[in-house]
Amino acid sequence: LAAPQHAGSQRVRVEILEGLEEAVALLGQHRDVTELEVDEDGRTVWFLFSGDQEALAALLPQLLRAGSSLAHFGIERRSPAAAIARLFHEGSA
């Protein structure tokens, strides 16, 4: 059986106080970033990251140098129940 396309990827959440456009542009060009999305709040960015821990750690200073101010940057380990709740929340909006 074929492995899922993003089996080795980690879900990352970044909360951006300033410089959203710069952060999205940088992340959108990164080879290890897929499924980039911005929440309705206009501050929270989610993406899948397929690189190693060192490459993920290197993203933080790159975002800061690009002019972004961050309140959170980290891997999210959400439960299946949280993911389902989010789908229902998005569907009702």
C-alpha cells in the first residue's frame, strides 16, 4: 500500500501579530511547507512541514528577519476530536 502523501509531516501553528503578508509569502516559497492556510482571525497560520527539526527551527529566525512579529510558533498535536470539531465549526460559519 502507498503511504499517505504527508505521512512524515508535522502540523505547525504560527500566531502572527504583525507581518502576516511577509510570513505567508516566505512560507509559501519554502520547499518543506504544504497546505498553508490562514485562519479567519487573520493572525493564525497553519501548515504541514515535512523537513527535519533543524529546518523547522531555522524557519523562526527567517520569519523574524522577514518582518513578522510572532506570539506563537510550534508543532500542534491535535486530537482527532479537535479536528472534527474544527470541521463542524468551519461548516457552520
